Amino acid sequence: MDILKVLLTFLVGVLTGFLNVMAGGGSMLTLPLLTFLGLSIDVANGTNRISILIQNLAATYSFKKNKVHILKRSFILSIPATLGAICGTLVVVQINESLLKKIAAVLIILMGSFIVLKKDVWKKNQIATKKSNILSYLTFFFIGFYGGFLQAGVGFFFISALMFLEGFDIVKTNAAKVAIIAVYTIASLLIFAAHNQVDWKIGFVLAIGSAIGSSFGARYMVLNEIVWVKYLLFAAILFASLKMFFS
């Protein structure tokens, strides 16, 4: 890796780590930008999981250290999510690269539109309701499937499910979200690695930047004051996704 590529990868990691602490959406930038660095979309999809894993393991430890006790329920919910992620990853590693690039671009644009239109995911106060375990398990399986397939924007799905199906407040929601993602990402990363779809050097540089960005973002996690971030994120997503779709 040359110095410019290392620097750009690191900076992308810092930015996406910051965004993921705010609510999510970092992977919607990571995937297109990794392809701009020369990775194929399938390798970019796999490589991104290194950063996701390290970032969420660190966040899980941080929540535990701050006595947010949600690991037991998170582990239970991670079982259907991991089964879904395994299925999603097994599907995506078999898809033709050209087709995957177009699918990824479309999904990323759709998720980008969601974060602009769905204002509540950027705010701290939401009304939570409790529903059935069966519905939760099915929901987490399908969210896990999407996470294993692409990952981009999956945090928003988890936030909605954890608050409205599990009845968690915003703190427990974020704690459970990072723990569940950390668990299923292990399985997903192993599958990508087995199919030679991981660039470990770029992945670890991205992960270091992401860890720093997460730490910075955690200090400014006052979500009602950073709603403007979604518009900046959407503009970058739109540009990157259109370029990826037509390349």
C-alpha cells in the first residue's frame, strides 16, 4: 500500500467510525470508497467487516465498562441475527461482481434516502413498545441476513427493532446493537475470508481509523444537535453510489 492509499483509508475509517457512533451509516461510505481505492466490490464488502468487528467489540467493552448490562439479551438476539448473517454472506459471496456492484449501489442509495426521511433514528427520545419474542427473532434473522449480505445501514434497522420490539431505551439500544453486530460479524468475516474476499492490510488500517473516529464521536453523542450530519452523509452516498453503479 502506498502512503496516499493508507492515509485515505485511515481518514475514511475515522469518518465512518464517527458516523456509526452517531447512529449508523458508515458502511454506506466505506464500500464505495474502498472500490475507489482499487478493491473489487466483493473484496470491499469482506474487507469492511474487519473494521466493523473491531469497532463493535470496542464499543461493547465500553458499554460493559460503563455498567450497561444488556449482554445476556443481546447474546440471545444475536443467535437469529447470526444465522441470518451466515445465510446472507453465503448468498453474497456467490454473486457476480458486476451484478453485486449494481445491487450494492441501489441498496446504498435506498438506505441513504431512509436516513433522510426517517428523522427519528437521529434523535434520542423515542417511544418504545414491547412485542412478542417470535416476532423479534424473525426480525433479527432478516436484519442479520441483510447485515451479512451488505451491512450498509444495518444499524438503523437494529435501532428500530431494539426500541420498538424489545422496548429498550436509547442507551440499551446502542449497547445491544453493537454487541449483536460484533457477534454475527465474526461468522460473516470468516466466510468472506474463506472465499478470499478480504484485504487484511487495508482492513486493519480502516479499523484503526474507525476506532479513533468512534472514540471522537462518543464525546459528541448529542444526537438532537447533529441532525445536519444526515444531509452531508446522503450527499456523499449519492455521489459515490451513482459513480459505483455506472462504473
